Amino acid sequence: MEREGGENIDIDKYNPYPSFQPGQAEAINQILDLHKEGEKVVELNAPTAAGKSLDLFVLGRVLTEELAVGRVVYTTPLVALVNQLQETKAFEKMPVLKGKRNYPCGLLRESLGGWQTAEDCPFQNWSDAVQNSEGPHCHACGYHKAYAKFLAADFGATTLARFQMGGAIHDETTVLLVDESAGLEKTLIDRATLTLTDRIDLDHLVPSLTVYYHELEKEASELDKQIAAAKGNLRKISELVKARTKAEREAKKTAKVLAHIEHEHPYIIDKERKFRLLDGRSELRNLVEHLDLVVLASGTPATSILTEDFAPVVIQHPIPVERRICYYWPIGSMNFKERQATAPKMAEAIAKLHARHGKKTMVHCGAYVIAQMLYERMPAAAKRWCILQEKADREGSKNQFLQASQAVFLSVNFEEGLDLKGPDYPLNIIAKVPFENIGDEFVKARNERDNYKRYNMHAAVAVMQAAGRCTRSVDDFSETFILDSSWQGFYNRCKKLFQPWFVASLKRYQENSLEAWAL
């Protein structure tokens, strides 16, 4: 393709698949044009099945192999997505680096037993490890191999936490590609949150934090000396390394908190003594200040709560609307006052809907108490198929659902990161509109500050993400049902927050009637 300025870039050769879907190549070229024009933040609005991950992969290769922009990093707030990238053969030219705790340490596991990882490494660096250890373990260190492979390439993928750690990866990066960016603000705020220990005097916050920071630095330095003195005692060194890592992380967070206070960024200290930012704008600025380009990609973008200074690129939804209809069927309100009365009726409605297909039904409950409530009130014929998500075993509950031949999954917080494609997943139910807890002091303080902007945005994004779990390709099919009657008022108030592709899919449903009409 001939580009402005005489550049002739054949982006097709970087596509590991036979061809692009409609809109994909155009989106890549638009982003390249915006980058050339000096845009720093670009929002890629690419709905389910539009191929945003492929777009980011091809874009990264073009930027590094054709335009030689320096290091390009593909990242995401969703750790599970990084694992998927590593397992996707089409993306094998993009090395993946995860955090140290994802790589087992053979030396420590053999010496100490249990689950020891590269995070517990008793050596200052890999050279020291190779020189001072016996046996093959350090030579075969999985983390070092992944790190070396990542640094040897100009384009690779890593977790957001690993990117934010600093060092060569962070400092050498010129372009950051963020997949599934709708949750970026929450992740940035969570990573900037600090629990203030009793050593910190809240009445003299800045002086107390400053003293605490220097104490942590001194503590880490003392631990270094102890690690050096414990040479050869792997168990003791491992324990000391864990303590030093904890002190260093706490010191970095404390320094970050001091910087936020100094620059008067909005925050609260909650009843659990947690310092929490009320918005993530300052954290985004810190993330991107040294970069030439940041691409925030999502089918449900929320870039506007992080910055107004961005350029949008939009790919139209590739799945025909009739294959992803979202019905509103108001069974009753699931707010605190009314959910006891609504739950039996909603459980019966879920059972009826499930019986129409008799396959696997995804139910988004919004909270564990609601999931439990629906499970207890489910009719006997349907209850035998129910999988109630366990608080302590989220992944186990998910895997039980995926492996079942028939099931009703009463789930919590699976609005994103779950790919339920194919004929086994024809039914997707939103039992409760996923509003944040309005009584939470953090949510309350934020609502007072931004007049419910983030509260409404988070709920709208969560509904759209939930509605996209089961129709994942152009030849796929599923129906989504919203049963919580709180939906109508929320949608009427906040219609502008919903993407056109979602609005087009909405219809009102009436039981025992073939009639359905647009909201």
C-alpha cells in the first residue's frame, strides 16, 4: 500500500492468517497515519470478532520491522490474555515475558521443596547465579531465557505489572499497545494503592510517609548485607530475598504516593487505611510520558475517563446483529430492597430460558450473594445443572463449566476474559446490572467528585462486555437476556455511553410472544 510521504508498506506480509477481515487493514493504516501526524494516544474501538489482537500484532511488527521505531511492547491489564498470546501459534514471532513468579526455580525447589519461583532467586543477577550455583538449574532458568529472548526482539508482549516495574524493558519502550484497555484505569489505581501501616501517622501524613520511605530503604539495604553474609544457606537467603523484595516494592509505592500528594492528585484514605486515587489520569500520564505512541484497544473503550486528548479509530462490528440479539426481559429489580422478592421469579426465568437450549448457559450475577440466592431458589429440574461459583476457587468453577456437557454457570466477575464460542454456548444472561457498590466509601467519594461519570461508565462497559461473551465469531450465535428491571432506567439515563453495535442489538422481550421490538 502506498502511504503518504512515499512509504510503501505491505502490511499483508505481517499477517499470519490468509487475509484480513473487513476494517482491520484500514484500522492499522489509520493508526500509522495518526502516529506519523504526531498523535500520542490512539483509541482502537474494535468490537468482538473485529480482530483487535491481530491488529495490534501486525501494527507492532510494522512499527519495528518497517519503521524502526525502537522497542514496541504489547500489554494488557488481563494477565490471562498474556497467557493466551503465548499459546497462540500465529503470534509466535512476538516473544512473551511474564512476571518472575510465573517461572519455577529448579534450584530452590530441589533444595527446599515446595513452590519456589524466579522471584525467590538467591542471586543478584543471572551471571552470579551461573558462576555460584552447582548443577544445571540456573543455566536452564525459564525466566532468564524468556527475558533474554524478549530483550533480543524489538517487539514483545508482557504483563502490565512487569512493564511498570521499570528497568530496560520500560525505559527502552517507545510504543505501548494495550489490549482490553477498558479496565486500564482500575488496574492503574489498584497498582498505586498503598495500605498505610500503623507506622504512618495520618495526622502528619507527608512527614510520616517520608520517614517510612527512608526506613524501608534502610531495611532493604540491611537485608542485602544479610543476604551476602548467608552465602550458601539457600533457605535463609530465599527468606531474606522475599523480605527484601517486599521492602523494595513498599518503598516504590510509598514514593509514588508521596508524588501524588505533592502534585495534589485526588485521593482518599479509607477506613482500612488504604491510600486510593480517585481517578487514574495521573497514573496514565506517568505510564505514557516517555512514549511516542500508545494504542488503547477495546470493544468497549473507556479512554475518555483517562484523557480527552486521544484520536479514535473505529472498526465496525463484523457479526450480523441477528446473531447477537440482546433482549431486555424485566423480571424484577435486583437492588438490595427488592432482590429477595425478585430472586424466585428470576431463578424460574433462568430455568425456562435454559430449557429452550439445554446446553451451557452463562449467568452474570454481579455478586456472590446474588449467585447464592439464585442457586437456592432454582427449580429442582434446573438446579441439578447449576454450577455455583466458589469464592475460593474461581478458576476451578470456570473450568467445571467449560468441561460440562450441560450447565448453568452462576458466575461473578466474568464479564470479560472468557471466550465462550461455538454452539455449546447459545445463552447468556445478565441477572443483575453490574453497578459498583454505591455504599463503598471509595465509590461514594468518586461519585461526589465526578458526578457518577465513572460509576455509570463502569456499569455500561460491564454490561457490553457481558453481552459479548457467547457470540465470538461471524458464524457464531447466541442470545443475551437482561432480566434486572433496573436496566431500563439506567439505559434511558446513559444511552450515550453504549456503543452503536450494542444499541443496535437491543430488543424488548415478552414471554410467550413472537413479538420483540427495539428499546
